[in-house]
Amino acid sequence: MLRVKDPSVTIPELTGKYGMTLLDRYDFDSFSLYFLASIRESERYTLTPGSNEAHRYLWTTSGVTLELTHNHGTENDSSYQV
């Protein structure tokens, strides 16, 4: 698990620069969880993060996932450092 300050910056970097795929997300009152993985080039991931189908895929995949945790409000807090 990695804590991130602003997922709107971190997720595009991981998906664009490093080729990871956002598999799923969970949103709670004060924080959100994002799960990313490297998908084989032959596999096409079409599930919508946050959907029941994406939840099932996430918890049954045999691959390794990266979990990002974002505490809501930290993206606007100049004193918050990751």
C-alpha cells in the first residue's frame, strides 16, 4: 500500500508512464482505495473500477496489485507530504 496525496495526478502517471491499469476503486467517507496492476498485452481489461464486476476481478485475480490510499482533502493541504 502506498499513500498518495492526489490520485488525479498519481493514477495518470502510473497508467500512462508505467503502463499500469486501474482495476478497481473503493470510496469511503474520508478516504479512497485504488488498485492497479500490470496487465498482459494479450489481456484487455474492460471492467469499470468501482463496479461489482471489478470488485470480483480484483479479489480473484492471481496477479499482484498495487494499492493506493488517498485521504480526502490532502490534495489541497500544502503541509501534507507523502
